[in-house]
Amino acid sequence: MKYGTMLYLTSKKGNVLMIEKHERKDDTNSGNFTLPGGKLEKDEKGLKNPKGRVESSIRETIDETGIEPINPILKGVILFDNEGRTFSNWKNPDNFYVYIYSAKKFKGEPKESDEGKPRTISLNKVNEVPSNPGDKKMYEWLKDGRNFIGVIKHKGKEVNEEETFVDYF
């Protein structure tokens, strides 16, 4: 299992910061739109660094978009259960346990990175841009507004609706 973070940065105008990923081999989001984020570094895990996850969400957002989120808060946790999932460009579908943070304030200007191009997408259009089916489910949960814990399970290339679930709190 791998561990990561993502950041859901929304604006007063009803937009969300996303990244349009460059085409890359062995990247499940290659060519898709997704939230800024990535894998936790060794020092961002564990009990010795309780702020490691939030620091990861900030670091990844800055690295990928040039935008620095201010005071992100934990919004949810998702297990992307990839057993039974098939990918066109990824041979080792590890499971990912991802901390989802949200923020409404930021500083900086968007800039392209090795990962892709930052894009501002209307919250009403998020499910219309190319993205993984599991991400579309995550956007539904985020749009609800409540905090959550969920599991996204796939069957082939699609979300397995029978085994995907969320609890709100």
C-alpha cells in the first residue's frame, strides 16, 4: 500500500484548482485532470510528525501548481482499493490510502510543472473534464460538504458501485 495526499482548493467564485497531467508512462492520471497531490515522503508519515500529512498536501500543491494553500484542513480519507482494477498504462496497481485536505485561501501564481498544467475548473464542471472514474466519485463526496471516510473499489476500469462506500461525519 502507498500513502498520499491531495488538496481540494476552492475559490469564492465557485472554482477548484486542478492539474491537467502531462502524458507519462506509469501514471494513473496521465492525460487526466486531478487534484494536486502525491505520495507521502518517509518523514511525512508516522507519529513523530503529526503535521506530515498536511505538510505533504502543501508541498505537493506548490510543486505541481505554484500555488501555496493557506491553512488546509483535513476533509476526508479515501482508500483507493485497486485490487481487480485494470489500467492501460500501469502494471502494478498498488492500493493508495489518501488524505484529502481542503483550503479556501492561497497565495502565489499558477505555473506549469513537470506534472502538468494548473487549471481552474468550475465546481459545476468538475465531472465533465477527463478524469479517472474513482476521482469522479471523490468529487461527489467533496461536493457534499461534509467530512468523510471512504473506499473506492474498481472492477476493471470502472468503479465497483456495490463495493464502494462512504461514511460522513
